[in-house]
Amino acid sequence: MNWNSLFPHLLWTRRFTVAWIASLVTILAFDLMWMAQTTFRPFTFLAFYPYLLLGATLMAWPAMVSKRVWPMALWLFIVDGVMIANLMYCRTYFNAIPAQSYLLASNLQDFGPSVADSFRWYFLALPVVTIATIFVMRARREKWRPMGFPYLVTVIVLGLLAWLADCWRGGPMGQIDRLSRECYKATCIAPIYHIPGFLAHDLLKASDVPTAEEVAQAEAWIAAHKAQQQWAVPDSIPHPSNLVVIFCESLESWPLNKSVEQPRSVAASPASKNTTEITPFLNSLLADSTTLYFPNVVTQVGAGRSIDAQLLMLAGMMPPQGQVYAFSHPDYPFSTIPKAMKAERPTRSYLLTCDKPHVWNQTLVARAFGVDTLLSSSSWDNTDPVGTARRLSDGEFMRQSVEKMRHGEIWPQGENAFMLWVTYSGHNPFRLPEHLQKIKVSEDYPTLLRDYIITANYTDGALKTLVDYLRSRPDWDRTMVVITGDHEGLAADRRKLHRAAPNLVDPGDHTPLIILNAPVHGTYPQEIGQIDVYTTLLDLMGLHSYPWTGLGSSALGGPAFDGLGGPAFDGLTPSQVSSILLRQQKP
């Protein structure tokens, strides 16, 4: 074999070879760190290997166009930054950063500590490789730079091999599309096809207009699903006229009805039991005979996280894959719980948040959801800030909300209302100022777990302030209160914390759904999806005539309920139907 034909000197100069090896090592290091927090399945795909070689060759392009060291060094540092950002993003979202999110970097200015919490020291292996590459490339001057023709031929040959690895699966875009729909393989896209491949697919899907056949399939799915929908709450019984929904940031189900060990120094006496309840107020609500409780709501949010919870539970739609609907479809005419209530009787809707209105494009989303009044960060006296963005603490948030209601600034007496609270103190990394911490937790628990428990306990106490006031109102008997989490909170640390406290931490992504003053009572232990919450609330509120019944099912039972968002008709899932509807940009 003539090795010069495979590795001609016109291309493989000393510096280009060093740059190519550095690119290969950088990509492999990224892949290994990515797979360590997801899955090592990419190694089992044939396409992984030609794309690895193709990626290294393309990544070494600055060493082909210039004999100087600095273009290659600058390029490697840029690539390192993008890779580290994606590794940090993956720790929470188990995905690469969507294309449109690169234009939303300003949203991160309020979440510095949360971003920093996603960083791991071993990510620094990437810039270390770059620094070592610079020293090696500077060791000796290069007399000539590589020629473009052999480089182009090499890229074409490797590209052809990569395409052949996927041609029988519909090509790389077809295979990426297939992987993105599989729960166990969706995280394989970035290691196999690299970040540019993920972004190319993301951009193609974002500009994709549904075909007439897709629209017809989605309409058939909705019609079949609606025909199977069965309401469990009869119209003959009285239904609430007011609805209060409280989204507790990152609240999971497992802290409820659980106790934890305190430090030995906290015990009242040597003989006393050295444990404390994590959520004593919520526990008292669960013990009430008039409470309806679903402990196992599977979180189904996507890249939009908190804003996705609003889409799922207030609009009955699934978040689109790889996109944040709040930015890609903010003007979509959503059918929502607030709009359903207005269709039944005159109702005013309020959304209360301590965040800035631009976060997750909340201003436009609130308007699209039919919210009349949005109270955001400037509406509050931010004298007790907490968390990563220094937002109003849950305790002050609830206290000030109650004051506004007492004075008639919001929800005056006699008004039918939809009220939505979105709390903040439970935001990752779950660190509360010491003066707000209400319980002490044994240091035998991991630090992150202690922080989460202390934060959940604090939010539990803040909820009591609001619920106690609601119970004192003369319209309490006509008001239904929903307490739930917007999404799970432990993300990539779940397995580690479950191993540390298996009798405490839930291995699954479950948030509680607690409903007070509902016409139906009891505990429903089966798993439901967040997509089912919308339809369940329609059922409980007696809004059975509202045209949009959502992509889920009423969790109160019946043959239409399958546990996670309804059956698949004609091969479509609720997520795909939702994506088709949003891409249509019409009701």
C-alpha cells in the first residue's frame, strides 16, 4: 500500500497533522464527557466512526489555510467554548443547545449561579488540549502550508463514507430525525453527528412546514382522541368558578410525607426522635378528606422548562422538540384554561411572577394564553431577594400577593378569577440564605440533597401564607386550588442522590398535583403526564363544552386514559401532533 496516496505530504504537513490530532482528541473528549452523563450507545452506531474522522478533518481547516498558529488556536478555543456550553446544557436538558437558543444568551444574565452550578472541572480538559496543541505547533516553523486539493478530496471521501453509513436509514437527517423521537437514543445525536449536525437538523425542522398529509393525520388524531374522551365529573354537581394554580419551581413529589434526620445538636433531648417533616403544610393538605392528590405526575417539559409547564398544563399541548415555543410560536392562538373559563362566564385572569417579563418571553406568552394582568418583577418590593437571579423570595412573594388581594389591587371580592402564581425560590442550585432556612438537615446527606430539602421546606411554609388567606375569603367554597411543580429539579444528579438516599429520593421524574376544593376527592397513585393536567382541570371545572380538550386525558379515569398523554393514532404521538399544530400557525 502506498501510504503517500492516503496521507500525501501536500496535505499532512507537521502542523496540519498536529491540528488534526488535536481536533480528534477534542471531539473524543467531548463525546466521552457527553456520554458519561447520558449513554455510551453512540459507540454502537457505525456512523459514529466516519463522522468522527470527518469532524476532525473539518475542524482542522485553519491549519490548512494558514501557516500561522493563531488561527488554529483561536478556532480551537471557540470550539472549546461551544462544547463546554453544550455539556453544561446537557446536564439539565439532556440535549444539545437548540439553534435559536444561541440568540437568547441575554436570558442567562439573571442565572449566573445556576449556569455555574452546571460546570464541572473536568470540562477544562478541552482548553488544556488546545493549550498543549499551541505549544507543539509553535515548536518548529513550517516551510509550506497544505494544499487545498488533497484536503478537499479527503473531506469528500470521508463525507461519502459517513453518508454510506446512514444511506440505508434515509440519510443523516433521516437518522437524526429517527433518533430524536426515541427516548433512549435522543441523546446520541450530538456525539455521532457533532454539534453542527444537530444544529443543521434543528434548523431544517424549525423551517419545516407541515404537509397536507401531516395536517390530515393530526386532525384525524385529534378527532379520534376527542371521540374517546370521557368526562368523569358530571355536569349536575356544582363546579368551582375560581381557579388558583401555583407552579412551585422544581418541586418534586418525594419530599411530601417524608421526614429527614436532623443534626444531633438539634434534638430537644437525647431520647427524642431526631427527625423533621420536610413539607409539614403540604402533608396537612394531603391528610384533608377534601383533597384530590396525584403523586406521580411525570414531568414532560422540554427545552423551555418552566414555560413548557404552562404549555402542558394550561394549554394541553406538548413542547416542540428542539425548540422553545415561547420564542418560535409566541403568537399562536392557544386554547387555554383561562380562555375556557372566560367562555363559560365573565372571568379575569392574572399571572403573578417575580421574574422579569422578558424571561422565556412571558409577556407574549401570557397574552397568547388569554391572561389579562401580568404582575412581574417590577410589581413587587424586592427587599428579600434569593436565588441565582436575586428574585423575590417565596415567603415575601406570597405575603405581598396576599396584601394586594386584601386591598383589592388584584382579584377583588365578587370577581370570578383565574390566578397563576409562578414561584422562584426553588430554582437550581437550591441555595437559600441562612436566615430563611427553617429546618436543619443532617450532614450525612449530600450537600445538594440537603439544599433541596431545605428549599422545599421553605416553599412549603410560604404556601401556607397564601392558602390560609384563600381559605378566609368568602368565595372559598367556589375556589379550586391547584399546587404542582413546574418540572423536576434534580436533573443529572438524580441517580447519584438516589443511590445516596434510596428511601428518600424518587428515581423517577415526578411532581405532585394537589387539588383543594375539587368536586372529586382521594388519591390516585397511577402515573399521569403533565399533558393530562389540562384535560383533568377542564373536567373538574365542568368546562366540558370547551372545543379544545387537549392532547391528554382526564386522569380521573375512564377507558380513554392511558397514563401519559393519550394513545397514538395513525402512528402519531401527542408530541408530533403538537408540533404539527404549532407549525401550522393557525388554530
